[in-house]
Amino acid sequence: MIAIALSIILTAQVSTVCDVDDAVCLRRELLRKADEVDHLKVELVHKDRLLEITNQENNINSSNLAALRKDALNISKLGPRWYESPQLWLGIGVFAGIGLTVLSGWAIGQAATH
């Protein structure tokens, strides 16, 4: 009889210890999960901010693109650039022709004297 009573008491104590351990484990798990939730909330706020910044950049890029298109249309109305003008290339051609003629005459004169 004493053995049965002792067995019941020991079982009750072990059960209480297991319940306390389970409560501690559950409390730890609850705290860990709460930390995970907090981390996920911070991550969500960060991603929302990044999304907001990206949307702002897209809006800026869209407005810049519209301005660049407008500028491109205005530039095409202005006419050719200075380096595209026919007068410039005519002048360069004349100077190049004169230079080549002088250089050829000098080379022929050198070849005739030697």
C-alpha cells in the first residue's frame, strides 16, 4: 500500500515537473515566436518603404522621360549641330586638299633631288 501511495506521489511530482518544464518550454517558444513576428513586422515595414521609394523613382523617371522627349523634339527643330554643318566639312576638305597638295609637291621635289 505504501508502495502504491509512493508511486502515486512520485507520479504526481514528475507530472508537476513535466508540466512546469512544458510551461517553460511553451513560454520560451511563445517568446521566440513573438520575436519572429516582430522581425517580420520590421521586415514588412522595410519592404513597404523600399516599394514606396521605387514607386517615387518610377514617377521621377517617367517625368524625366517626358522632359527628355520634349527636349529631343525641340532639338530636332533647331537644325543640325555645328559638327553636322556642310560649311565646316567644306572648310576641312579645302585645308586637307591644300595640305595634301603641298605635301605631295615636297615629296616629289625630295625624290627628284636624290
